[in-house]
Amino acid sequence: MLVLITETPEEGSRIAGRLVAQAIKQTPALRLGLAAGNTPIGLYQNLVDLHRTTRLDFAHVRLFSLDEFIGLPSDSPNSYHRFFHQHLLDHVNFDPAHLHLLNGQAEQDIVSYCVSYERLIRNQGGIDLQILGIGQNGHLGFNEPGSSLNSRTRRSLLSASTKYNLARAFDSESVPEWAVTMGLGAIREAQTLLLLALGAHKAEIVAKALEGPLSAFIPASSIQLHPSVVLVLDRHAAGSLNNQDYYLQQSSQVMENNHWFLEPSFMQVAQTGLPAKP
Ligand code: F6R
């Protein structure tokens, strides 16, 4: 696992945005998995800025989403469908034919809908890069504590703590009971995972997910099983890590040499390790 620790949340968002942009430049038809929530808003803002200033091209990028609330109309201000439009899609040149957002109002039976969503991803060749956040209770997507580490895409009952955290953003609308989420096993099929966590309120759970035992009780710990993971943390979110010194050493290697943004791609680096200093 490559853990990059930045001084500020803004720098974390900027680095994560540059990593995604680099992946798009290297693979214009990148299959990109999107996460919602407060954390990646800055990342998406950076992608929008890069689209404006450097013409970062989304025309061929294939977009998939990680989760969605069940029962919210897609135009609800709280739906993730709306979130992706507001923070990314309305500002870049994506092709609607390449957009595959989970639908929380699918007419189809939910079980067959989830099977068909996974089949769609497989038929497109799988996800190259999956953006992830982490819930304060350790959820990944909406895989709540107790989810099988090999779970598949399915309907998921939101836990009381998740509903409590979401309630702050859901002004008048009540927080749904259910979501549809890619399962932990399905998420780990992505070639590279990019997990972003910012702020002191994430410190404890980040440490459990990264350094604690692998456990269905901390669903995000399942990233420990993946061969190619990059974590971007600001120093507050990294604050409870035991191995912090080593991660800081890794971070300065990457940032000082700046070869991170050149060759080989960060997705290769995440898998094969840091190249030696030039
Ligand atoms: C959203 C998602 C969730 C969030 C998590 C953290 O698509 O999958 O797992 O990543 O709830 O949310 P924030 O970023 O709002 O703290």
C-alpha cells in the first residue's frame, strides 16, 4: 500500500486530483469508479479545474458509481446521481453513453439489477481506478460493519451511525433506510484503489482500516487484501497511524522526486513499488 500524507486537506485533494488526471491522460478510455460524500468534492473540483485549464479530456472516460440511496428520486438534492452532476459531470465533457451510475429507483428486481450492474462492469473490462472514501464506522461504499469481505453488489441497510452522519446534509428530506452498493469483493476487483480521507474525525478509523486486523467489522480493512492501493491522507487523518514515519518517508520520496506524475504511472507504482531515485 502506498500512503501519501499531505500537510493540508486541500493538498490531499490536489494530489488525488492529479493522480486521477494522470490516469486519464495515460489511459483516455479509463474506467473510473466514482465515490460520493464530502471527502472527494475537492478532488472533483481539481479535476474540473484541470479540465478547464489543461483540457483534461473526459470524452472517452467510462464512469461508474459505487453506491446510491434507494428510493430517492435521481433529481433529489441528496441523491448521488445529483451529487456527481453537481460536482463533476455538469462541468466536464463526458459522454452520456459512457456514464453508468447506480440507480436507486431501478424498476427491475434489486437482485437481478445488481447482477446486471456487475455484468456491465465486467463487459466493459472492469474498473481501472476506483475512488473511495471511508465512513467513520469503517464502511466502504455502503458496506456497513458486518459486511462479508467478499460481498457482492447488493441492497444494504444503512446503519444508525451512517444515518446520523448523513442527516446533517439531508435538510428536509429524511435519510433513506437502504442503499445499493458495490460489495467489498466487487470493489476489490478494480485494478487500483484510491482512498482519500481528510480530517481528524477520520484518524481513528483510518488507523483501524490500515493497521488493524482484517475484519468484517471494519469493512474498509478489506483494502489490505488488494495488491494496488493508494491512500491519500492529510496529516490529521493520518494522525493515529503507528507506521506514520514510514508513510511520511514514502510520501517525501514520491513528492520530492515528482516522478509520481510521470512514468511509470502511479497505478503501476502502487503495484510494483516506488522506482529507485534517478
Ligand atoms: C460514498 C461512499 C461512502 C463515503 C463515506 C464517507 O459514495 O461510498 O462510503 O465515502 O460515507 O463520507 P464523507 O466523505 O462524507 O465523510
